[in-house]
Amino acid sequence: MTKPQWWERVLAAVIDGFVLLIPIIIIWVIFGLMLSTSLALNLIVMLFASIIITAGIVAYKVMLESGPRQATVGKMVFGLQ
């Protein structure tokens, strides 16, 4: 097996970014609808949304890289591990 080129890893990361972009936007819109005039409440809502998004990104990486194919969607496109 040959060593992957740097651009393959970069493009794999870009693809993974696009895969994660849709759920991130959906979560921000849902939590954005919960915003109010209270600054403290808005900070709590956005912090909670950020925690959920971070947990989702970590879960995406962990579940796919520890699965049978041992690669995220972007890495699968280029046949990387």
C-alpha cells in the first residue's frame, strides 16, 4: 500500500466537513429558534447547541473510524484508513 498524498487527506477532510455541515446547520437553526431577548438564556442555549454539535462530530469520527471499514466518508472516497 502506498502512502497517501497530502491532498488526498485534505480533500477527505473537506468531504467530511460537508457531510457534517447539514446536521450542524439543522441543529443551529433549531436552537436559533429558541433564542429570546435574554442574553443569559441565549448564551445557555448556544452553549448547549455547541456541546451537542461537538459530541456529534466526535461520535461521527469514533463510530466510523472504529467500524468495519475504519474510515470516515471522506477517507472512504479516497480509499484511506
